[in-house]
Amino acid sequence: MAYLTDFLLDDAAADRLSEALKGVGSVVCESQYRHDDLELARRNYHMTARQVASLAARVGVDRLVLFHLSDRYRPEEWAELVAEARAVFPTTSFPDHWVSAELTGGN
């Protein structure tokens, strides 16, 4: 398992992480912003749901768990974050105790 938070996911970081995460089954990672808010994410040294999912797909982990969401999104908007990530990496979820099955799409 790997726990990732509070950094910019630029090309250099993705390259380093790709090597470091080989063989990891699960990644628990911040997902502060939707991809539409990419510039805001960069200014605040955070990642978007799509960036995190792309990293998980690149590395080939089994599961991605999103956490550390920006307060700018209300709980009823969280489904959009997980859907954005699942479009790139289908085995994405929030921590099991966070939300009901209807918000996480049945996971």
C-alpha cells in the first residue's frame, strides 16, 4: 500500500513514482480537485482526480482510494470526483466508511 498526498504530479514526479510504486497493490491518494480546476490544484500543490487515476493506471495498481478532498466540493458533489477518476481507472473508490453505496457507485 502507498499513501500519497500534498505534492504536484508533474512529469518528473510521475516518472519517480512509477518506479517507486512497482508492485504496490493499493494507493491511497489525495484528490483535492476536479480536473476542471487543474490550475487551482497546481497553485496549491495538489492533484486532480484525473491525475491521480492516470498515475494509478500507469503504475498498474489494483485499487485507488481517494481522500483529502477540497472543501470547495460539497458531499453531494463527491460522486463527480470519483466518476472522473473511474473514467480513467475503474477500481477507484472513497474509503468504505465515507459515503453510501449510491455516492460511490456501488463500491
